[in-house]
Amino acid sequence: MGVTKTHVAIRSYGDIINARQTGRELAQELGFGLADQTRLATAISELTSNVLHYAGLGVCTIADQSNQAENCIQVIVEDNGPGIPDIELAMRQGFSTGGTLGAGLPGTKRLVHEFQIESRPGFTKVVIAMMAPKMGRVDNLVR
């Protein structure tokens, strides 16, 4: 189960599109609905845009972490930029240090099922995941 892993270097806006499309295609392949595909693609766009805006370059890793019970896509976005000085503040809707609307990180958290962030000067890592139960599971039936 879960063996697909793709690394997308984030160096330009074209890379954001590539990462977004890679996530959407994996979600479609795993049977996620259109709404979940769109939420995942949007989350990837937000996180990779932050990489370009604040760090200049980074990497986005998209992995199939499915198991017998559920399909799972995990996305890890990492960079070696300045870091986020106050994660709690950065997670508040409307807060921005970059002149944006400040919806990126809190908005991303609302789009996905799991969200983790780690940051310090020289390193930021955001891990997100979306899960969906596998269709046709019969192991809960009483015999």
C-alpha cells in the first residue's frame, strides 16, 4: 500500500502549478471526490506559494500513505528560509508579515484533515494530510 512519492522542487510559479497538479492527480487516482481534490490542490498552492514568497525555494513531497482501511495523501512542504517567528500568531486569520491577506496558513488548516507545522530560523516544515475511507469495506459485517 501507499508507495507513490513525488518530490517537486519549488523554485518558480510553474513549480507551484506542477505540485498542485501532482496532488490533484494522486487524489483522483485514489478515488477522492472533486471537492477533496480541489481542497488538496488549494492547500498545496498556498503552502508552496509561501515557500516562494518567504524562502525563495523549497521542496514539496506528495506521498500516498494509504493503508487497508483508508486512502491517505500526505504532503510535506519544506524550506530553509527565515522561519516563522511566532507560529501561533501566524495561524491567526488575517495576520501577515508579507503584505498578503493572511489567509494562507489558517485557511490551509481548514482545508485538510491533518495539519502540523514546525519552524525555526533556517527551516520550516508543514505536513498536511487528507484521508478518505476505502469504498467497499466489508470487514465490519457481522457473520
